[in-house]
Amino acid sequence: MTLAPETTDLKVQLQLTDSWFTVCDLNQLTPGRGVAVLLPDGRQVAVFRDRTDRLYAIDNRDPFGGAAVLSRGLTGTHQGRPFVASPLLKQRFDLETGACLDDEAVGVAAYEVRAA
């Protein structure tokens, strides 16, 4: 059996300071996986699409290890909150707020994201 690829005209966009920045086509995001996005100012953002098609975006840089790897982390939920666990030292970051679930003094920036 052959499956037809998902098609959509929707674009994933991040809210930056004064405008929306188009990241990619929605169908390029695999549910449960992240992708790294390079912003015009050189920062990296990790963008995720969960299995219910909700979108999330947080800084890609792991504040504990310093590497830009959060987009490669494992996603899950803790007490109903979606998170990504860093592939380095496994700290979990809330995908909605950027707060570290394992150290409340640490967090990363979270971005508003939409499919339009």
C-alpha cells in the first residue's frame, strides 16, 4: 500500500519583535520531532509539532551544556505539560513557557508560533 504524502499550504511562522517570520511548510514538521531554525539575527530556535498538531518554539541552545541541541531532544509530557528533554544532560524544558522542569532558576525563551 502506498500512502499519499500530506499536502497543505500552511506555513509555520514565529512571532519576532515586529513581524511574523516564516520557518517552513507545516508538512515538513514530523509530529513528535523537532527542527532547528536559524533566525535572521543568527539565533537558533527549536520548533516542534506534537501528535495533536500543536506547535511550539523555544531557544535551541541548551543553557546547561551550551550546545544548540534542544531540537534533537526527546518530547513528552509531565503532569500534562509538554516538554523536550535535552539530549545532553536530560534536563526537561516546558515547550509552552521555556521553563526548566528540573531547575526552576533556569529557562530558555519561548516563542509564539502559528500555522497560517
